[in-house]
Amino acid sequence: ILNVEQSPQSLHVQEGDSTNFTCSFPSSNFYALHWYRWETAKSPEALFVMTLNGDEKKKGRISATLNTKEGYSYLYIKGSQPEDSATYLCAFRSSSASKIIFGSGTRLSIRP
Amino acid sequence: DSGVTQTPKHLITATGQRVTLRCSPRSGDLSVYWYQQSLDQGLQFLIQYYNGEERAKGNILERFSAQQFPDLHSELNLSSLELGDSALYFCASSVLGGGAVNEQFFGPGTRLTVL
């Protein structure tokens, strides 16, 4: 059974602080890892698609790293802002590309 | 606005009925994905179509079926509906999807309520 886990489940961070969270996925049959940002009452918004071991992607204050050999990805947010409050989801895609498994998300709240 | 449209926005129906959800992908996108989000579960992948052909299949029930038409819009058909089918159904699209992967753009979702 393929399992994708995200930790922590929720996180409260002071505005201006930096933070990071983890997505763990199977280390075999890796094809791709997606990161999404999901605000309440909206649709998931794609942040990154990562395919190569050692990949590092960046979009503004948000960046992500990928380690396919050990099966984890980190998402970093630098200098958190209130608009960063959302649930951050990762999704693992297997090498046959036939399965897409989502983690349960990390709910991030930024305290002003 | 992602450019992906879904209709209807809300749907209320009774157990045992059949409904069709519709998705129009972004202009130029060849792949369409369907996802289900139930109250007690996270986002679940149902099925992917790429340029009219089924490309990948997730935990889609046999009572559910989908297709992608020549104009690339897609429909998800849900039949013999049960209370547990009440959920938010998302469609997403991406440019690629045959042998490559890129970011997916999600539609606003269809909220299905089965009474």
C-alpha cells in the first residue's frame, strides 16, 4: 500500500518567521512529487512539480527540495506572511504514473 | 481563475440516481484529472485522461465512469448514488500527461450532495 505522510499536521507561526514541513513518500518507483497550496473555500493551486533527486525549486519566498532515495521532500517558507496561511499538500506519483497519492496536508496558520 | 471550468457548481440529488459532472480544461491542455474530496478523507485521485484516452486510474468505483471528448472536455458519470458519494469533485488539467508530468490547474469543483 502506497502511503504519503505529511508532518506536522498543523503549524502556527509568527509573522516574519521562517518555517518548513515534510512530505514522506515511497522511495521506490518514484515518478514525480507535486506540492500544492490550498486555501479554504478555494481550489488547490500548484506550487511545484519535482521529478529529479536533488531538485530544488523556488517561487518567491517558497522553496522545496527533493530526496527520492530516502523518500522525502521539504517545503520552506521564508519570512511568513498572513497570506501564506493555507493547507500545503504534497502528492506522490508512482513510476508507472498510474497512481497519484495525496498526503493529508499541513495546515499553516500565520499569527500577525 | 485557473482557466478550468466545472459545471454545475452544486448538485443535490437522491440515492440511486445518476449524475454527470462536466469539466472544460484550460485552452491547450490535453490532460484532464478527476479528484474526489469527501468530508472524512483527503483528496483522492479518481482517473486521468490524456488526449481522449484513459491514462491512469486511481480508486474510482465501478459505479463511476469518465470520458474525454474530441474537444477535450471531460465528463464524470456517477451512478447508483449512495450517501457516501457526497463530496467535492475537482477536475484539473495539464498540458502534458502522456509520458511527462507538469503542473495541474484545478477547477472550482462541483459540490455533490446525495440525500
